[in-house]
Amino acid sequence: MRRKKNSKGGNTSNLKSHLRYKHPNLYSEYLKIDGNSTITTFEDQEYNIDDPVLINPQRNLASDSQGSQASISKGIFKQSKLKVYHPLDKKIIEKYKHAIAVWMCADMQPFNSVEKKGFKHLLSVLCPSFEPPIRKYYSDHKIPQLYEDVKNCIKEKLKGVSYLALTTDCWTSGNGHPFIGLTAHIINEEWEFESFCLSCTSLNIDHNSFNIKNSIKQILHNWDIDESKIASITTDCGSNILKAVELISFNYISCFGHVLNTGVTNAFSLQPYKYCTENAVKVRSVFHYSSKMKRALLNEQTNLDLLPLVPPSSSNTRWCSLLPCLKFLNTQNEALKNILICTKHQQILPTFNQLKLIERILHIMDPLEQLSQALA
């Protein structure tokens, strides 16, 4: 005759506890069927040593329906809680997805970042119950949706102002792809200056004035910007962009930084300044492509107690980039002389008069450099 056992409650918690402690094999099978919670395997489970069921395990553990017997001794239990990961609700999941999309946009991360091992490992540690979507979800859905939300927010801000100013530029990337950029600038109701990048898009057509004009007007149309609100537009001094602004009939303001760069570059092209600047740029090529020359330069700098500097690079479109080259030539002249005096590169070493001229150039250009940095 079987004895009846009364249950303390009507839910399934007591049954789960019974399976977990008395029938671990059946409990492991139950976990595989139940998808509502994620839990560690039986071997990795950690129990509370003070649990009354575990005080006398030989008396409380019984064989399961398969006839297998689990024998648990008191010494294997650790004083900790069972690791149970509950599922996340839809709001939390959507919040995590949105946060990842913002991270990808703000830090300019590629779409495949969500599929990389390191990122998945980070999420598995921070939130084991969250499974990030694949890259296609962000490229086809989440990022475009986020772009539209931000665009609508900016549209409302631009509609609320009486006037705005534009800046634009056309350029070609390092791999030869042409682009056009257009930025809007406003002063809001709190008298705070704000800038919004309206477009940075491909311009894979001829960069003539007509095409540039149509591109600018198309961007303004996409953002629902009333052209009567545009107070001015600032560009460089290129003839094509100047003609395009004239065709649109916008008030034109030349870019001060571009005008300054053009003036200083033209001054550096005059002799004898040109000879000094060209030699200052050539110094980098001597040391940049030779590890032997680099080691020699470092040894000389150490012997002469000079700063361990490397020859800087320069850009044809940035006049300020020439100044570090001239400063390097001026401050590291003794080290350069000891290295290059007996080589084929000795002609790039400055003479006494050229060093004096370089010092004079640096003295004159210092205020202009500070002005450029302040404007930037």
C-alpha cells in the first residue's frame, strides 16, 4: 500500500526542487526541454551547504526512474547560489539593440562588429541572456531607422530658426573616390551654436559648376530647407564652386583658412624659402624607409642629449604641416649633420645662412600658426 504525500503548494517550484535535489538526471533532461531559463549543467551547479536537504544526502537522494543512482557527498557542495538566467522582456531587448546601434554610429564601427568573437564574448559576460542580432538586422533595419529618427529631429530644429549658414567642400579620397559635403550652422533659442552635417555623399560626376549647384540644391530639398533662410555659404576659392554659388544666388563668404593656406603656400614657393622647405620635406624620406638610418638617428640623439624625435610628414594642402619639418631641421641639425655628412644625402643639410633663414621663418609664422589653430 502506497503512502500519500501532500504538497505544500500548487505551483511547480516544489516539483522542480524535488527533481533538482533527488533526481538530478531527470532534472538535467527537464532543463533541455524547458526553454524559459538558462542554467548551468549539473556538474557546474553550486549549492548552499546549509540546505536541509543536503545535510544528510544519503538519506534524501533516491534513484531516478532509469534506475541510475546519484551519490553526492557533503564535501562537494560550495556555499553559493544556483546560477539561473531569466529571459529578458521585449523592452529590455529593444533597448540593448538600440544601444548597440548608437555605439556603431557614434564610434563609426562596421556592421560586422556584432558578429566578432570579442564582441560576443563581452555581451555573454555582461548579459548572458541577450543574443545580439546579426549584421543584416543593423544594416537593413536598425541603422536606417535610427538615421530617419535623427534626420527628423534635425529637420524640426532647422524649421524653427529664421536663418542658417552653409559650408560646403568637394574633395577626393585617398582611393580616388570623389565626395561632396554640406553642413548647416544655426544659433538656437538659447544662443548656442550648432552644426549639422546634412550630407557627405559621393559625387561621381564631373565637378563642374552646374553639377555642384544641382547637388547642393538636391541636398537642401531632401532636408526641406527653405532657400530664403540661407544667410550665406562658405567655400574655398575654387573656380567651379564659386561659379556654382553664383548660379544658386547665395551670399558668398570665402573660407579664411583656405585663403591663409593659399597665401602662405605661395610665399613658401619663392626662393630661397622654397629650397629650405623642400629639403625639410626630403629629410623624412631619408629616415622613413631605412631602419638603419633610424637607428643611427636615435644613437646620435642620445649622444647629443636631444629629444628622440622622428622626422614629421607634411601635406601639400596644409601649410602648417611644413612648420614641424622646419623645426625638426633646426633643432636636430647637429644629429643630422653627423649622420648625413658622409652620405649621398649631405646636400639636404642646411647651410649656416639657411639655418638663420629657417629660424626667421619660424618666428614669422608662429602667430599665423596660433591663429590657424584657434580657428580650427
